[in-house]
Amino acid sequence: MSTVKLHDKYFQPYLSKEKIEAATQNLVNQIAADCKDEIPIFIGILNGSFMFVADFVRLYPRACEVSFVKLTSYEGTSSKGIVNQLVGINEDLTGRTVVILEDIIDTGNTLQKIYEIFKDKKVGKLKIATLFFKPDVFKKELHIDYIGLSIPDEFIVGYGLDYNNLGRNINSIYKITTPTMTNIVLFGPPGAGKGTQADVLKDAYNLIHISTGDVFRYNIQNATKLGLLAKSYMDDGNLVPDEVTINMLKAEVEKNTEANGFIFDGFPRTSSQAEALDGFLSEKGETINGMVALEVSEDLLVERLLERGKTSGRSDDQDEEKIRNRFNEYNTKTSILKDYYAKQNKYFGVNGVGSIEEITTRLKVVIDTL
Ligand code: AMP
């Protein structure tokens, strides 16, 4: 089971279906024992309780009635404090045993409203049952008769509970998780200075630097299967196929489970790679904080690369035709990623012309805001 994204937030598995079933069965047993001489009417509080009520009454061993009222108190991830009644109760409850079935009780605002609604209905007995209870945030002096599971104050979704209307259909409980990493895509055409800057930034921010080009070159030097596969593409200045590159990148990330975050240098280079990276990080409850791009004109870069080729030992730096092909790959497949991240308000362009220190300073100004 992995993390799910609902709207802008990430949630990770928290309480299994089995745990929920056991808690529900436990509630059924207690309530059935207490109501053995009567036909109770169970009243579910919508919307959140619909799954719980359905499972509860299926387990209930004797005759019972079921009804619902609809109240609202949530917006986003916190209780608003004001509870509205949207659908009321029509049944005559005079003298009846009413058992309220709540999915969750936290602040107690909804529970207070329930007590108010039922106080003039002349019910015989009013009992409150809740599947989940958050003792740390419960602020009221109100009685709760049956509690399925007490949980810490964490925002949960699933099994009927929602985050802004999403997540109700998940059949177990997930809790909110906040990204803990800083993940930066260092972007720019070949020769823009990504590697040089990544070396400085990784120490400044305590991040792991992953250069896909370096990983490929390392594999070529060591004549690994991956190296042999990548070599023919790299020699001509072509991109290595997505599947190979994506798998390699994932493996590099997985090697560093304790990382504070990553500087991705030379990845993603295609739309598929960008989508794969987003999906992969979101499974971990993480995300890309920003794409920081070094902007340098192409003519200046060809000169720079030819100059670098004299010392770098890279065959793809020594031949103008191969360099032009790398730019062609960049312009046709990679530069569009600017829009991909801009759409998410995550694109930050930085002037890539100047001394190494000047450029580092410009990059840090951006990174410090991420
Ligand atoms: P670089 O060191 O980033 O200039 O990369 C050198 C070469 O490695 C590129 O020209 C590609 O052949 C290959 N390469 C590096 N990163 C990727 C990537 N994300 N996707 C496909 N090929 C890549």
C-alpha cells in the first residue's frame, strides 16, 4: 500500500480494514448486549458514517432500525466549530432507544449538536457510539457510551471520512503526511553548469546530488550491462530510452532512504520522465519543490562545451555535431519541461552567465524560498 494524494495533500496507510472490522465487531457486541430486550434505532451521522453504519448493521445480530441525519462541521482539515443540520430526523422517537453512530468524534462540536437535536425528541434512551475518538482534542463535558478506537490527533481519511469530499471510498484509514524532503530539479541545456553548481549546493543544503549523466558514465567505465546499453546513445548525443533512465533513477533514489532530499541534475529530460518522477515521489509522500533553471544562450554553450571537451575526456563534448545533436534533443524533448513545472508554479529561471560564485548566490536566493 502506498501514499495517496487527495487535492494538495498526501496520506499514508494508517488503520487496516481488519482493525476497523475488529473495532466495529467489538462495538456491535457491546451494543447488542445492552439492547437485548429492545429494537434500537441506529442513527448514522452523514456523510462520514455511511460505511461504518453499513458494516455495523450488517454485523448486528438482531432486529434494528436504521436512519440518518446530515450535519456538517468540517472544511479542509479542521473543524469549523459551527455545526449545521442539513437533513433532519422524521421518525417518531418517543420512548425509543436511539443509538447514534458517529464515524469520528474529535472536538465534540457535532456531538453537542446531536445532544441538542435529540433533547426534545422524548427518546427513551440516547446512546452515543463512535468508531474513532480523538481524546486529545475533545473539549466537551459530554458523555460517549461506546468508543471503537481512540486515536491521536491526526487528520484521517478513508472508510467514509473525507478531505474536502475526496477519500471517502478508500476502504481503510489513511493519515495525513507532510513532505519532509527538499527535492530540486536543476535544469538547463548541456554545458549550463548544472554539475558545477550541484556540487556546491549539495553541501550547502545537505542534499544528495544525482547526475544521470554521471551515473551512466560510471556504468560505462565499469562496463556494466546498463553502461553497455547507454553507451551507443550517449556517444551520439542522443537520449537514453526513458524506461532505462527512469529505472536507474529510481534505484539511485532508493539507495538513499535517509536523504534530506535530492538535487536531480540531468533528470527529468522528457515529459515521461517528469511524470514518472512525480508519481514515484508522491508514492513516498514527497514532491518536487522546484525546478531551478540555469539560463544560458546556446552559442555561448557550444563554445563552453568544446572548451570543456579539451579536458573532460568526454567524447560527446569534443565533436560539434554531437554537441548540436544534444541541443537538438534538449530543444525538442527537454525544454518543454519548463512549462510542465511552470504550470505547477515550480519553475524558477536564473541567469546562468557569470562567475561560479555569482551564479551560486542567485540559485541560493531561489532555493531559500522553496
Ligand atoms: P549529461 O552529463 O547530463 O550531459 O548527460 C550525458 C548523456 O547522458 C546525455 O546526452 C544522454 O545521452 C544521457 N542522459 C543523461 N541523463 C539522461 C536522461 N535523463 N534521459 C536520457 N538520457 C540521459
